[in-house]
Amino acid sequence: MARAKLSLIIMFSAILASAPSAGAMYVHMLEPYGATLYLGNSTFLGDVGPGQTFYITISAATTNVSGALNALGWNRLSVSDLPSGWISENSPLYTSNLSVEITPASDAKNGTYNFTLTASCNISSSNSCNLTFSAYINVTPNVFKLNAFPSKLVAGPGEPAVVEVSINNTGVSDSPFTITEYGLPAFDNITEPALALHHTSENFSYPIYEDTPGIWPVSIHVQSSQSPLVYKQTNVTLVVNSSVLNDYQALGQGAVAFPIIYEPAYAVMYLISLIFKS
């Protein structure tokens, strides 16, 4: 019985020793997600594409476990021990939220990398006022999901058809994307910016058109503005149909290669097309 009691006491003491005390230093991480980190902790941040900038943000205000405000908040957040070729910028001093900026190498290989973050409560004091923790991040080009709808669009010659492009950013970077089309001879491959912040999904309206009737396969290409390695594409079909109304509208786009006696009739047809179009 004595041995059982002794084992329970030792086990309970070990649990108390491992639990953070009310006065233990910690940081409250705000981005890329919310978490509370104590001295020596580690955290997995998520996915980022090679060359994509991301931020780690903590609150400068510090509270203890009971919720009371700690007199000494954090004055700076800095990063160290980055992999070769990565660049970073430490946080400014004395702001309400402290953010470090990190950009992996543009040619970083797929895999998980780690580095060290240090929160300082007084930059002129000794290291006893610092809280360090490790961060891990996975580098992969697969940091977003792409969808375009409808899969089939119908329009007249030269008339825009709108593709809804859905970008679900599953990574931690807020760097914007670009949307481009390939496959339509009459289209100018217009590039449109698209901003979908980390862990959010956004829809963007992207118009396409073609002058020649027919069935046209169209590739919708979405790429990170910071990394050509981060891209996806999906296909839609544009059906360009000629119609009486389309033909009437075409009469106003140039000279009519028919006897001049018919020009008044063509003018009336073109006016009719404008009325229906409006």
C-alpha cells in the first residue's frame, strides 16, 4: 500500500511539473492561426509554396493563466536558424502585434523545415527575458485548390462569357494569385489579379470570348504571383453560336458587302439588335 501511495505521489508530482505555471512566460500567436506557446514549445505552421512570403504574428500583450494582464509584454519578435537561401525580416519594436516576415528560397525543395522564433520583453535585458520556440513549415507547390464553373459556356461571337474561378488557399501565404486563359485565338490572354488570403476561399468572375463560331476548349490557369512553381489549371468549354441577333449586331461592325440598295434595311436590323441588347 505504501508503495502504491508513493507511486501516485510521484506521478502527480510529474504532472504538476510538466504543466505550465500561472507565472510562466508564453506568447499568444495570432497568425497564421491562434495558439498559446510556452518556452521551448514547437508548432507546425502549415504549408507554403517555394518563394511565397508568409507572416508569423504574436500579440505584444501577455496575460497569465488567470487572465490578468502581465506588466511586461513583448517588444520584439525575431527569427533565426533559417534554412539556406531563405530570407526574413524581424518585427518592428513596440507595436501592439509583432510580425516576422519569412520567404522560403524560390527553389526550395519539397519537405518540412524548421527555424527558431524569439520573443523579447526587453531588448536591452539579458536572455532571461526571452522566450524561444521552434516552428515547422512544409514547403510544397500544392497550397491551393482550383475550380471553375460552369464547365460549359455558350455565347455569341465576340460576346463575353463569364467563368467563375474559385480559389481555396489552403496554405499560410497571403501572396496574390493571377488568372489567365489559354486556348482562344481571339482572346488576349488577359491576366487578372486574384487575392485569396490564407485559409480562405474566394470566387472571381473572369470573362472570356471568341469571335469564331465553334466549340472551343479553354484552359483556366491560376498561378502564385510570387512563384511560377505554384500553379494549377482546369478546363472549361466555350460554345460560340451564331444567331440572327448576333448577325444583326455584326452589321454595325463594318461595311456591308451587298448592293447599296439594301443598306437602309441593314441599318434597321442593326437598330433592332441594339434594342434587344439593351
